[in-house]
Amino acid sequence: MANLRDLGLSEYEASAYRALLETGPATAKELSEVSGVPMGRIYDVLGTIESQHLVRSQAASRPKKYVAVEPDTALDRLLEDRKRELDEKAEQYEEVVDELSRDLEGPRTPDDGFWTAALGPEDSLELLLERIESASGSITLVSGSFSSSFDLADATSKIMAALEEAVGRGVDVSVLLSVEFSENIPPDVEAVYNDIADDPNFEVRVGGSVGGNVLVLDDSEVLLDVSNPVDPERSLAIIDLQDETFASDIQNEFRDTWDTAVTLD
């Protein structure tokens, strides 16, 4: 059940405000007796909720009296205070992330190679997007078919958005598509493509003999889409191999097909 403490008030502050709603104008002593807030604390509590504009005081009266602000107004003020605190906290976290981004270095590429894998469409797409975001020099993407495991429009939109961000930070992006894939590009993806098609760091070509799905990052990392052996139209996993020699071999194969492919219209 919702409570005023959920909006930042202490137990005593919430009790004092609720009691004032019931009593109407009251002195600190009267409010202490009704609310259960000890007399030794009541003035501090009233001072706090008055500073939050939840109560008003009648300073001219002796003894001083207090009255509660209407609940709708009080709740709006508490909500705005919490939103402001969250915004300030978000800014602090962003500053911390900016500082750590400058301080932390990327993981060193293993000398003997390293591989990992993601199973299932959700984890596979998450891994794919994560690695695209990590690229700093170049991205080579080959898409010959699209697994029925994924929602075509959703997945390609997310991948295209990640590629657009990569281009924006100066990464060279080369995309090689099969004819079939190029003819089924969702409208949202076409719109993003048109926005960055003229960027010198971005090019999409269509090849006549393109199959499978491969991603090469920074000439040192390869992501391979593995089909389900008992249901070839569905994806089983994405394997991520960090091996410069293997990546170089894949790039050489890619260049042969790239040179004969045509620019996407």
C-alpha cells in the first residue's frame, strides 16, 4: 500500500502531516499529542515539512499554529522534489560514466584467441548489438538470410541504429547483402539507410552469391550465426571468436565478393 514515506517523508513527518489534515489548525503541542510525535521532536518535524511547503504556519498567533496544505498540492510538491532528486542523481551517474569511460581501457585481445556464444534470439541479438557498439575502427557485416527466430523489422531496426551510431563515431561500416535480403528491407531501416547513405564511412552492396550471416569487427573479432541443425531456417546461436588470424581470413573472403557486388539502390 502506498505511503507518504514512499515520497521521501520520515515516519514522524508523515504522521504530523496526516494529523494536521484531521485536526485543522493546531499548535505544536496539540499536534504532538494527536500525531504521536514526541514533543522533543515536533518542532524539527514541523520545520522540515514547512520547508517542503506541505504546511503553513500562522506566526502572528501565540502559540504559533500550523495548518496542512491540501493533499493534491502537497503530493504534487513531493513528486516534483523526488523527480528533481532523480534528475540530479542521473546527472551524477552520467558524470561518473563519462569519467570511467576515459579511465577504463577496453579488454586486451587474447593472444591465443577466445570465443564465447549466445543461445537463443534475444541473447544473440543482445550480443550482436553489444559487439557493434564496441567497434572502434571497422565493421564488416554480411547478411545473406534472416532467421525466422527473429522479428525481421525489430531486429534489423536495432542493428541499423547501432550501425548508424558506429558511423557517427567514425567507424568504417561495410554491409554486404544477398539479393533476397535487399528486397525485403523494412521501411524503418530504409529510412535510416537514406539518412547515412552518403556518409563516406558507410557503404552497402548487394552480392549475387551471398549466404549466411557474419560480422567482423576491427579486423580481430568474428561473430558467426549458427543455424539450428534440425531446423535450418532458425538460428541456434551466435558464436563470438576473437582471433586476428581467423578474422583476416574472413576479410579476404569478403573482399572477393565485395569487389563484384553492386551498390544498394
